[in-house]
Amino acid sequence: MMISHQRRTDIIDALRRGTVPQYGLDALAVGLAPFETAFDAELERVACGRGQFKAVRGEYGSGKTFVARWLRERAHRLGFACAEVQISETETPLHRLETVYRRLMERLTTADSPSGAFRNVVDAWFFALEEDVIAQGEVDPNDLPALMQATDVLMEKRLGAVVRAAPAFALTLRAYRRALLEGRDDFADGLLAWMAGQPNIAAKIKRSANIKGDIDHFGALSFLQGVLTILKDSGHPGLLLVLDEVETLQRMRGDVRDKSLNALRQLMDEIDSGRFPGLYLVITGTPPFFEGPMGVQRLPPLAQRLAVDFATDARFDNPRAVQIRLKGFDVEALCEVGRKVRDLYAEGRASARLLQVVDDAYVATLAQAVTGALGGKVGIAPRVFLKKLVGEVLDRVDQYAGFDPRRHYALTVGDQELTAVERAARSARCVDDIELDLIPSGPLS
């Protein structure tokens, strides 16, 4: 696939930092072909007005965040709005849906707006409403008061049940538009922030819309309905919402964990009931979250909804199931993604030498060495491997004509550069597990 210089630079920079790139993931995808057809079919159903739920399970390092962002790119190409929210005990507890809603709105993106897309979506919606009113031919487009009134009527009609469940949603939209027309940008900004779930909005701004307080747990669900309506009317067929790292629920206090699991069950049931047409909700978590006593199994109704038989050969997994598993990396897949990164790095550079020095054999040698340094566990090696490949090998070969990683580079992996999971895997090794040929004390050969 063709990829722009800027996108290529962004990908390489992210890998150099040891993080998952935000975009351009098709260029790095390995082993996701079995899921493509199922994901695309589900996105199409959501675009037709259905709701959809999907759980993605995998061990640490298996690529859950990668898959979520890869799916986001596919959704963006179809016109979807997307948001990725990381669940955490302090910042975004799942049982407080008003907080989840606020994070969703903060991270809302479209293909044209990589951040802070909500305002653009709302403005596009009002423009579309005005165009629809004018097209009816019953209002003079030069009669601003009449046009505003007719647009307000159409707005409430389009919002339908949302207005009845959360009248503040329409009140705030109406006040926002009025503030814009009157040139009160500070009021408009404050009202839109309140709609997006932000706390601490000035009382005078809320009084201008006849609203008070903040959006609560139940209000957040109604506001989400309204946002889905606005997205649909402004040309976006749906919203992909990813709740990442839901396994953090296992570390929370018992009562908080139970409330969070119940909130997840509530979201699933609301999607099934048709309350959120156009919503594709994806959660990611580790196997212990889905199977262990501190996770989904604590709430039998939720466990029943997410139950999938994974006792069969992984080759025959059903990608259409409510829960899918990522097989993670083996050495062959690790080498494949390493070759993809090397080729992407070399693209656009007049550096035939880079491909010669960092050839397939060296990529395989480095992959084996990093895997060995992490206790032989390939599944957790991709992040460190790609970070080393880009930042310590490719960058040096690119900058120094005399640098040969086989002679001048000795792999070192310090505890300070590892995550807790990676350190645990490294320290768990016993003497019999040590493979000295994979952890060279001198330069890699």
C-alpha cells in the first residue's frame, strides 16, 4: 500500500517510542486477515442503523490496542466517527458512565478531524438542518428569526425520543446556536463543553440555556443517543467506541468492580434493545478478565452474553462471534512485522545499504535475541523488538555509513525500559530456561 511521508514518519516515531502508532496500521498488520470480512460486515450493519458489540481478548502484547486502532482506520474510511477510551480506576472508571461519556467526547475523531471533532460535527449538523429547512421552500432564507425557529423545530423532530428523555440536550443545542449567531463565543464554547460532559461550567453559561448541574450516569446514555443522531444526520454512518484495557476492573475494589461489570452488561443490553442505532462498541481485555473469578464470571448474566467456546483449534475460531481471541505473535509473525517496519523505514530513503545490512536474516536474529531477553515469551516481545529495531538499529544504519549491527551492536534490555508485565516475564525464568545463544554478551551475529 502507498503511504505518505508524514504518515510513515508518524509510524516510525511511535515505534521508536515503544508505542502503538495512531494511524497507518494497515502497513504493519500481520495475521489480521481472518477478521477483516467479519469486521467489515459488522461495520456495514452498524451503518444501516444497527447496534453492535464485540469483545477482543488477548494476552499482553498480543496486539489488542493495535487491532482497535486498525479497526478505527477501517471505520474512518467508511465515514464513521471513532473514539478510544482507556478504562482506569482513577481517570475513567467504567461504572461512572458520565465519565466514560466525557472521555468519549474528548477523544472523538473523524477522518477529517483527528482530535476534538465534536464541534465540527455539531456545526455540520446545524448546516445540514438549515439546508433541509430551506429546501422545503416554506421559509425565506434571508429571514433569520424564521429560519432559526424552523431549524429548532426540525432539530427537535430529528432528536425524537432524546428530547423526551433528556430535554437539556436540545435546550443546550438551541442556546449554543443562538450564542454563535450573537457572537458570544465564550458562551458557545461553554455550552458545547457542558454537552460533552465537562464539569465546572460557569453558572451564568448554564442559565443561558435553562440547564443546571452536570450530566449524570443516566443522562450520559441519553446524550449518547443524541450524539449518534447528530452523527448520522451530519453524514457519519455511526460511531466506533473502543473501551480499552477493561481488565483493569480486576484490580478495583470489590463494590466498584461489580458496579463496573453491571455497567458493561447494561451497555450490552441497551445495544441489543436498539437504543443505540449506529453504535459499534468494542471492548478489549486479557483472558483472565473474561474467565477469571475477578472478572466477567462475577456477573453471570454478563458471562452468559460473552460466552464463546475457545476449546477448539484456534485455526477454526469464529470471527463473527461476540468474543474473539488474538493468537498473539510467534517468532515467524514477529519477523514478518519486523521486515514490514524495515521496508517502511527504507521507503523514500536512498538507502540500498540499509536493506542489505538489516536483511531478513538479521531481523530474525534480533527477534530471537529480544525474545530470549524476555524469558522466551514471544507474545510480549513486539513492543521492545520494534523499539530496538527502529531506535537502536535502523536509525544508526541510516545515519552512520560505517555502522554494522552485526559487529557494532550488542543487545541490552534494561529493567527501566520494560513495563511491569515485561519485567515479570523476564524475571520468571529459571536457570534451565536460559538460552545463551539468544542473549549474546557481545555483538549480535
